[in-house]
Amino acid sequence: QVQLVESGGGLVQAGGSLRLSCAASGSIFINGNTMGWYRQAPGKQRELVAIINSETSINYARSVKGRFTISGANAKKLALQMNSLKPEDTAVYFCNAIAGTRTYWGQGTQVTVSS
């Protein structure tokens, strides 16, 4: 059984930065596994923010490309560095990982960007 716990969310003004972190109870952040960050804004469906399989296999949503950086494909924690934040980035951010045939989700951390 694997548990994921996000941290680092909070309130920040537009243009600011935040670093989200996801800690796992087991060794799941390993090269070859699929790991990523998703977000869900009020009244909207959950969407992919960034996904990583290895340090050379990374994809970002068009809306965050160039501003966000995902890391931790083979580390103790999965991180999401968010720079140049915009009000439209406001959402609950979720950590996700796939190991074998199982998918794991964290409880989410709130990110609010003021204008």
C-alpha cells in the first residue's frame, strides 16, 4: 500500500512562485514509472499539469509550459516548481503515480494566486 501526501500550497500574488512537494510512503518515484501533477479548479474537471517518466521524458500542459518544472523521477519526493504564477493557476493540485497496474493519488493541496 502506497500513500501520497502533497505540501507547499498556499496564497501567492500574481508573478510569484511556489514549490509543491509530494512525499510517498513507499519507493514509487523511480525511473520508468509514470508520475505527475494534476489540478482541479472549482467547477472544472481535473487536468494534467505535468507528467514525468524519466529526466528525459517529460511533458507539460500548454498553459504551464515554460513556467513550471517537474522533477523527482528517481528521488524521494516528486516536486513541482511553479514560477510566474497567474490567477488562472488557482486550483487544488494533486500528486499522481502509477506503479504496475495501480494508480495512486494524494489528497491535494490548495494553490491560490491573487491578481
